[in-house]
Amino acid sequence: MPDIVATSADRPMLTIPKGQKGGIGTKHFHKDPRITHPLGDASIRLRLPLGVEKVERNTIDELALLQQDTAKQFAPADIGDADELRRTFFCLWRRFREEIIRQDPGNLWEFMPADSRCPDHSIWEHNRVASALAFVKKGLADPYQKDPDYPWLLSFGLRPVQEFLKQARKGQDLWTGSMLIAELSWAAIEKVISHYGPDCIVYPDLRGNPRADIWLYNSERDALPNTDSTIHLSTRAAVIPHTFIAVLPRGSDKSDYLLPIEKLAEDACEAVKKKWQELADDVRGWMEGISRGNPGQAVSSAWNKLWEYGKNNCPLEPTWVAIPWPVIEGQDQYYFPGGALPAQDQKQIKRPDEHDARVIKRREGLLGKWMPGYIWKQYEYELSVFARSNEKLLLYNGYAYAPSHHKLKSMHGMRRRMITLPEPSPPEVSYEKCTICRIRGTISDYEVKAGDKSEGIRKEIKRFWKNRELDPEEKGSERLCPVCSIKRFLVRSGSQRFNQVWVGAGRSIDDEKDLDGRLRTPFPSTVAIAAQEYLEGLAEHHDKFKGFLDSIVDLHSRLKIQRSSFPRALPRLAAAVKKEPRVKDFLMIDPQLALFPEMVESQRQSENDSVRKGLWKELLKQVQKL
């Protein structure tokens, strides 16, 4: 039954009913290896391996035997217990496709269609859906929708993502915010896949996803492809979106294993909140360490209130919606009103009788109201074609997946518009608004006393933020709330649970620290991105400019200007360092204070120390000469 439901769900079109003209028509992949487009008559013909003109029957048998032998590498003949069954599943899920391609690289394994007559989707996509539906034991029907093993669709997401991302001043803040969203979303996904396996996630596809591989490294390491390096087990990109869709059993409190879907969804929400609290504690402890020298030591009552409030009120609210997989109500007769697809003939028009008209009306009420009318009309065209050739087996077992997805996302969109987030900050301790988000209260170590005036409080807040660890320029111009502090200092705090994702599973975080022992965000500044072509040119002609470059690096060091550029994060600069290693130190300093004289002059004018003012003047001369 899982295979039948998956077949019905992932075939937008099969063969044209007998006697009808037009359309894509039947294909035979082993004779004509052609990939077709699901919405038109366009196609791409693939080359048979090693100049083979025709695939014979014995060749097909040999390929089938290869698949069996490959599967046996991961699946023992006698699986002893649940743990061994789990290991076998993960090895097959993660490694089978790569292993069979490795053993037989000449064949078209990656493009193998699920149905050779309709090669518009691969067998791997079909198998993924069928595996997710492994719990389905009987055909789909309305009376079964409350049964524990009935398939439901879950849409889970975080909100408000765009508002959270735009509250960033630096490129590093934006990068950390994106990675934060991915990690919070992964916390929810992990709760689901730890119970049902990664194949239940329809979107995004987790197989081969770098974040999923990191999870496998820590939980099912044998399932990963054999490799001597962990370079593929890290990611510096947010590869997990803020939303995911899963196919799950309805579940029941009375079931031994099938959890109620609402219980699993609420557990996923709690996982998001717990992950946020853990990351907040990491940053808070680091900031308390640099302000008081002792992580965990009370800083001030306002500090404690703002941090506890920010920790317990995640700015990204998890939301979810779940619906049962709908069942198509049968008609007495299916009318072929023309082609369902642009490539098909659309001349024939017939009208349903009174009974069938009522069925169509009910179907529209169930599914059609959740999508634009033109999409529903196209769907009804397609259904009429599909039913005339596949009614008995497939139509009532999974065919409604596409409109169900429309309904699911529309319902989730409505839920996401219901704002249930609490107030940004406790008003009694919000003495000054954060200079980045301008919504939440700024944190500081000052203990406000009775009679303190607002100007004096702001002066003390600014004093706290002049700490060199928080502001390299020691101006205190940026004064942050707990949420923006987490985005700004999460990498610097040394958070193991966050930084391990981009450092790499199996690697020490210390390996990524700079020469001064600090861990910095592995994302280039806006200036570095804009100036990378110029910087690449300096690296290429390093010998010509060596004197200037060395002088600028030396002056940056004497002025204790923090290194803020990361050539490894930009392919062009990474290649330049590999080609000319001597230029690495220059490419790691702040390009804003290495390329633009007006920025150096601004720093010189604001400097009060006479010795440092002289160093800034010398740096200005070197930058101008360069």
C-alpha cells in the first residue's frame, strides 16, 4: 500500500486513455532514455553508457542483480534487534544510491525514472515518499482518518523570519541570523526524525544535506559514505529552511509507537525553545565573563531580568498545521474535458450530470477553495484524465497530494498571521532601546538606583558597551539587546553546540581560532565582498606591493585593530591565498581600514591618545601610497 499511495501522489500524469490523441504519450526508458517535463512536451534524451544502442533483457536482469548485491552490503541476512534494524535503514537511506553509482558509474542511475512510461520523476523521489508511508497498512478512506496509521501532512515553520533577519547591521549579523534560523528549524526536524526517521520529511530533502550528515556523524556514523576527511561534514551556509513538511501517521495515545501528531508537533515547538535557551545561555555566560570575570555571576537586576526574558521568549515563534491526506470521492463517470497539460488536446468539452456535479462541488469545497481558481481548474482537468485510466487502483489512494499541499500551506499561512509573541522587553527595565532592532531594551551591568536620571543611566549603559571585547573601537555606539547580542556574539562566545556546525564534525573549534586566540564569524564583511577583485589583484602582484602591505599589517597590529576579514570565506580570495600564502595576513585585516584613506582619517581624528594618533597618521600615509 505505501508504494500505491506514493505512485498516485508523485505521478502528475500517466498514459493517455486508450483512443485519445495528443499528449506526451507512452515512453519506454530502456529503449529511449528520455527525461520528460511534467508540464509539457519538452524532453532531454540521455546517452546510453559506453555506446550501447539498445538495452537487452539480460542487461536489465544484470542491473537488478547489482542492486540486490549492493543492498546486501548494508542489510545483513538476519537482523537481530531494533538497533541493528535502525543501522540498516540509515545505511540504505544514505549510502545505497552512492554505492550503486560508484560500482556502476557508466549507467544512468541518477536519472532512473519511477515509471519508464512516464519518466518525469526519478525512482529515488518515489522511494523516498514510499518509505515515508511505510506505516500505511490499508487503503485511504474517510472513516479511517482518525486511525493511528492514517497518513497526515504536517507543515511546521518559524515566524517572523524576515523581521528577524533585517535586524542586522553587519554582514556577520545577517550570517549568524540565517544560521540561527537553520539551527532552530533543525531542532524541530531532529525531534521528528529521531522518532520516525529522516525519510518522513518531504521538504527539504535531508539525504546528503550537510546539516543532516552532521547529525548522522553524531548518531549513526556508519551510515555516512566512507571518507578520511570531515570536510563534507560542515556547512557555512544555512542549508535548513525555516519551514518543513512531513508525512506522518495520525498517531494515538493508545499506540505503543505512533505518537499523536499534535504531541509530536508540540514537542518540536519545545525543542525550538530549548535550543534558543541553550544558545542564549552560551552568550550570556560569555558576556558575564568579560564584564565580571566570572560567568554566572550576577551583573545587575536589570541585566538578569532582560536576559531571562529574552531567553524564555524566543523571537522566532514555532507554528504548525496538520491535515489528513484527503480522499477523492468517486464519480459515476469521468469526463474528459480536454488535455490536462499544455501539450494535450483541449477541444473536447462535456458536462457532468447532476450527481457528479454535486461530487465535484463537494471536492471543490474540500480542496479547491484553498487555491486560485485557475489552478483548481487545471487540477480538475488532470483528475479527469487520470481517473479514466487509473480510477480503480490509484485515484482513491493518494492522488490528492498536490491540492492537499495547497490547502496545507494556505492554512499554515493563516496561522502564521496570528501574532502571539509577547512584548519585546519588560518595560520596567527598558531604559534604552537597542541601537540595532530599536525594539527591545539594551542590556548593561549598571544597577539603577532611585533618583537616577535617564541621561545618567544612558551614560552608564554606553560605558558598559565601550568594552573592547564588545566594541573594537571602544566607542559604545552600538548598545544591544539580548537577541541582537546573541546574533553578534554567538560565534565569539565559543558556543560548542552552534560553532561545531560550521567548524566541522570531528574537528576542534580551537582549530578555527585566529592567532590572537579569538573565534570570529566566518563570513566576510560587506567591504571585503565589494573589494575582492581589487584584493585579488594585490595578491597577484604581491611582490610589487610587499612593502606597503607589510607596513599596513604591522600598523594594524600595533594599533590592536582586530582582524575581521576571512579570505577562506570568498573563493577568489581563498584561491589567492593558496597561490600566494604571503598575502594571507594582509587579507585578514579589516579592508575598510586598509584600503580607504577617508576611513583611516576618521579614526585618526577621533583618537585622543597622542601615540596612537601618530600611528593612525602613519597608517593613513601607507594606505594613501598603496
